[in-house]
Amino acid sequence: MQPEQNMSRMAINTVLLLVVLHSLVAIASAQQQPALARPGCRDRCGNITVPYPFGIGAGCYRDDGLQGFQLECDESGPSPPRLTIFGYNHHLAALSLASGETRAYLNATRECFNSSGGFVERNNNTSYMSLGTSPYIFSSTKNRLVALGCPNLGFFVDAQGYYVSGCMSVCRPSQYAMPGLCTGVGCCQSPIPSGVSFYEPHQRNFPLDDPTFGTNATTCHYVFLVETEWFSYSDRVFLNRTDDFDVPVVLDWAVRNVATCSAARRNATDFACRSADSECVDSTNGAGYRCNCSKGYEGNPYLDGGCTDIDECQLKDEHPCYGLCMNMPGRHVCICPPGTNGDATTKNGCRPKDKFTVALKALTGSGVGLILLGSMLCCLSLWLQKSKLIRTKQRFFEHNGGVILQQQMRSYSRAAGDATGGFKIFSAEELKKATNNFAADQILGRGGHGIVYRGVLADSSVVAIKKSKMMEEAETKEFAREMLILSQINHRNVVKLLGCCLEVEVPMLVYEYVSNGTLYQYIHGGKGLNADTALDTRLRIAAESAEALSYMHSSASPPILHGDVKTANILLDGSLTAKVTDFGASKLAPSDEAEIATLVQGTCGYLDPEYLMTCQLTDKSDVYSFGVVLLELLTRKKVLSFEGPEQDRSLVSRFVMAVKAGRHDELMDDKVRKDMGPEALEEVTHLVVRCVSMNGEERPGMKEVAERLEALRRYQRHPRGQTGGGDLGEEEDQERSLLGGKQHRDVDYKFRPHDVLDLEEGSTYTFSL
């Protein structure tokens, strides 16, 4: 018995020592209350606490380029000090770090009328509130819009003047009035959406001669945005008021110079959560984030060391403990006294210990052993799966030419510095993360070659990621060489290839992101091109596209043939600059006949008829397809139409027949006929006819096409080049020089209505041979 008594006394002494140490730590913590403002900065304005990142005076607030954290305290008036937002002058009544909220005041908008409904007066106080790009946004959960008085339609608009939210309040005779909540009789209310940063109230009166709305009308009408908990409507006294009054509104604030916590953590210097014991939380109202002290801590997470440990043992009501309480960093421990066990957090929860029998020990040991064995088996299974995934990725990487591509990139780098032009080999995990696991809402488009996703890389750059459906074995062998050559293309009108991913079965390509959709959508999808679109814009898009193809044909080494030129493969950026893209069709010019059979591809309506018969892709195949694109731009008609007679299904066939009949101007878009003079219309007509010639040798090169389109643009800008300019007269030679000289017009175009080619799936499309 003696050894057991000694051990019991040692346990009691240990617990008592821990309790004494805990008491000393609690006293020290109580003496050092955490600061809320920066050192040397004032932390109050009147009775309002001003915690950092807010501050009064230079160096006392967070300066991240967005106004709003800098505050001013006006103590000059007779009333209590007034706390306002610097640059906005909005009056603040409270600030909260924990909830991310602040309370401001707005003046209720008032309009008063006489007994006949005539307007009398309105209050002159400015009642709109603009939060701009500040950290504040109106709380959508704690505010509502109220229209008071009747009849009254109250609403508010955003900074562009568009309706945001509102409601209608009507009147009823006194004997039939329905007192109670603000539900539409004398008073109405409506919620507001999230993300609102501008508030400008309006209200509309109704004629009093309509008894439906005007019976028992009130003298004054109000509309105001107000904190939900502050406003209550239960009697007619509030309804019949005629004075001016202020109402509180709740603003949600956050650090908004970056969108999310994950983006903010990339810049450790600017990251607002400074305390080591703090957490970052994404904003629920608009972009941005806030900081909170971790569980078990309190204070200001925006200051270094601002979050301090909470002594839960001193908070008996919140953390009841009926045993021995020991405070620890971020938590506390409540245990039963020595010799007892049970739940010390409940009254009478500690009971004398039961004897721990040998059988119970054996059972416990067996259970622990089984748990350890199961854990080891799970870890082994995960390790095997991970190893298998790594081997699979490596096999795909080598099969897709990754090793060869790495060697070629190093060789280029040694020979000419950064010759790869920023080309990068991405991992599958990077692209998976960039597209949110290839989510459906990230899809930019689908095509015969695969799916294109929008992605955001780790450096916040936006890219287009093409996930192909399949790749033939012959293409795989040349993939590394073609990728390195295609990455060297650097032209303002060609979409830049930024890199690829080789760790998957079919390589994925990463391209520059172009924001404004395709030329096809611009022409046919209602995204911008209409009868009022400037002719110069169309000619510029055509000239830029032709310049890009000319560059690929003439300046790239080796030359690059596109193979699928169409309006869907010409993208437009925010300024409508054309960028030729190719998610899977572009090819290096074939070096021998063995490569020809693998190149047959393209889109019906744009396909070169000569290419269909020979399966040989040439630069003149791209010229034909571009001629169809140019015709589509000028006519705003689709290249294939399955309505009407068979001979009219092909736009090219219809156009050439119209040229022979001298009625081709009827196919042109109204804007083209209106703005393009006869001379320019004749030039562009012959340019299109040459491009879509059945004989490839009769077609011009892309360089000539680009030059003539640019000449047409210059001619159109010339005053005499506009419609209605009359005959050229004595300026004929000068204006003809703007067109770059006369085109060849002695080509025999032999288009016949009944010459057809049967293409895929048995569909019949008219072509002229």
C-alpha cells in the first residue's frame, strides 16, 4: 500500500503545481490587455472604439490603395465627436472587428404634398450614399428598403441609374385600415441584393382621384435604407410624421484589394492577417477577406501579436468546470481530481475510479493493435495508389515527347538565351487547379478537336486551356517539335501558345486568353455586329486576320498552314482586335507525301474543293477559306444554308453566280452597300472571287490579300472613297493608288449550279468545279 500512497500524493502535488502556475499566468494576462490600435495611435473617437486596420491620422490605418480605412474624428462641434470616413464624409456610429460590420447614418428622403396631391416640398439633405471602391458594401442581410406614407412607390438605383430594389405602399380608408407589420398598407419594405455599393433613393406619387390608391393619403412620403432591427412599424403615429430624421444602415467591410484569402496569402507583405494566432475568412458580401482570431484567442488579428490567449478557466459561465481547470494556449483542460474520473464539465460528473481489470487491459490492447494495423494498411494502399499515379503520369510524359521537348528547350535556351519565349511545360495538377477541376462553368467552347476551358494560373494570369479528345500516333511523334516551333510565333494577331501539359493521355495546350469571343459570334451571335457596325471595323478585322495568316505562311520557319480558317477560329479582344487561333488544326507545312493523308480536316463551307479531291493541304487552301470568311463579313450571311433551292445552299456558289449576273451587290450587307463606293465594291468583289477560285494557282497569296485589304481601308477613309463621292474624275489616279493598283480580272470562273460534291454523312453541298 505504501507505493500506491506515494504515487497518489505525487499526482496531487503535480495538479496543485499546475493550478498555481495557471493562476500566475491568468494574473499576468489580466495585466496585459491586448491593444486594438497601432502603437502611438488613438483608439477612440468619443465613445466609439477605433481598431486597426481603421485609424485616425497618418500611419495609423491600413493603406492598400483603397480609401475607407482612414477615418476622421471631428471634435469641433458642441455635440459628441463625429467619426467619419475620410474622403466620403459618411458618419459612422460603431465598428466591429469580429462581425466585420460598421453602422452609418442616412437621412430619410422626404417629399410632402397638399390635400389635392400637389407637390409642396422635399428635404434638401443629401440622402444618397456612394461607397465607391472602399472596403464597405451595404449589408444585404441586415438592411432593407422602406417606403413610408401612401400612395408611394419607393425604390433606389445604382451608380448607372438602374433599378435595384423597391416596393409600393398604398392607402386604405381609416375604418378598413389594417394595422400591424409594414406589409404594403401605409408602409412597405423590400430586401436588397448583395454586392450593393451605391444607394440613390427615388419615390413616385400617384393621382389622388383614384380611390384604389389615394383614399386616406398621408401628407409626407419617405423612402430610406435602414437597419432591419432598428425599424419597427406598429401604429399610425410613425406613419403620419412630417419631420426629417436619420436612420442607421449596416455596412459590411472587408479587405478588398484582393478577391480571396488564397490570393492574399501569395503576398505575405500585404497580407492583412498579421497575428500568428489568426485565421483568414473570405468575404460573404462582395470580393475580399477578413481576419479573425483563432478559436481560443481574442484581440486584433490585424496587428502583430494582436490575438492573445483566452483564459477559459476565468469564464465559468461560458466554460463550466467542476474539477481541475488548466488554461493552455488556445484551449483549456478540465479534468477530474486524482482518484476520480468522468465528465468534469458537468456537476457531479466526476466519480471514484473503477478498477481497471486485466481483461479490460487485454481488450484495450487488442483494440489499439487492430487500429494500428488498419492504419498501416490504409497508408500502404494510399502509397501504392500514389506511386501508380506517378508512374502513369511519367509514362504519358515520355510517350508525348516530354523528354525530347525538355532537351530541345534547353538547347534553344543555351543557343539564344530565352528562345522559348516563355513557353512552359505545365503539370496536370496546375491545370486542374486553374480550371477548378475542369468545371463545366469554366468551358469557353466545344469543337471537333476537344473542349476549351478558361483557367486562372497561380500567378493570377488568365489563360485558355484546350483539352483534346484524341491524337493519332503519327501526330504524337512530331508533337514536341511542333510545340516548340509554334511557341515561337509572336504576332499581335495570332493567339500566343504559352505551354502544354504532357502528363495526360492526350496533351493539353495552354493559350493566351482572348476575352471577347469569336468572330462567328460577333457576326451571327448577336454579340456586336449589326447593320450599324462601321465598315472600317469589318475591313480592319479582315486585314488583321489576313496579316496573321500571311505571317504564318511567309515569316514562320518552317511555314505554318492553318488548315481550318473560319470565323469561329478568329477571336476578338476587348478592342475588337482580331487574333487568329487554332485549337488543334494548325500544321507545319508537310515535308513529304507520307504526311498528306493525316492532314485531311477542316469545316464544311470553308473547305478548299481542291483540298477535298487531293487531300493535299497548301497555303492556297487557307486563302480559299479566308475568302469565305471575308465574304461572310461583307454579307453577314452563314456559309451554308439548308433552306431554299439546293444551288443556293453554299454562300460561295450564290455569290459567284450573282457576280456573273451582275447582281452581287444585292448579297452585300446594307452597311456595305451604303458606305462602300462602286470602285471599292468592285475591288473587294474581285478579291473575294480570286480567293475562292476553284483553281488554287489562280488564288492570290495571303500577303497580297492582306495588302489589298489594307489598301481598301485607306481608300475607304479617303473622302472620295465614300458612297456618294461621285466619279473619280481628275483624282482617279491618286485614289486608285490608294487601292494599290487594279487586280487581275481575266480569270475564267467556271461555277455551275449542278456541280456538287457529296460530303460527310450523305449531306449534299453545292460547289462549282
